[in-house]
Amino acid sequence: MPEYEKAMRPEDITRLFVERSNAGDAAGVAALYAEDAVLAYPPGERTVGREAIRTLWEKVLADRPRFEPEEPLPTLVHGDIALTSTPPKDGAGARAQVVRRQADGSWLRVLDQPEFTPPAR
């Protein structure tokens, strides 16, 4: 695997995700996740593990979607765990991730909820 820029702050992951997705780099996107990460995608399902996440992103990025940066909400950090989130530009729902600090000081996603839309009332 090539040497990728590491996320040295939890907030860096969102920027790196957008850059790598727009470059069509599924392996680069997967490198932002811990080996045992859980991704709540496709909707209603879970993708578990970095390799499965890479395979999923290969399929998603094959259609060359374009991702736009989203302004992050304040990060909540407690020791080596942090919660990051962004409100989608369309204002519907939210995105949230739990990230964990690694031994080298970088951060990786361990839980990723990329799409959450509250049920209609």
C-alpha cells in the first residue's frame, strides 16, 4: 500500500476522505479506517473491516461521484477517542464518526455513520 498522509487531528479525516474519494482512490479511503472499523453503509447494512470497506468504496467510486467538503461540527475528544460530525449540505440528517488515536499520534475511524436521517414525524 502506498504511503498516505496521516490524519494528525480527528478533523483531518474528513478532508482526506473528500480528496481521496474525488481522486477515485478506494485504498486511500480505506486507509482512513482502523482494521476492525464498522461502516454503516449501504443504508440499513454494516460493512466491517478495512478490506471490506475498500471493496465497497471501489464499487462506489467506480461511478466517479463528486464529494464536496462539509464544514465540521465541533469535535468532542476524550483521551484517545473522538467524535466527529458534519451536517450534510442539503440539511437532511447528519454524519458522525468515532475515531481513535493510534500509537503514532494519528487518528483512524473506528465507527462511521455516513448517513442518518431522522424518521419523519
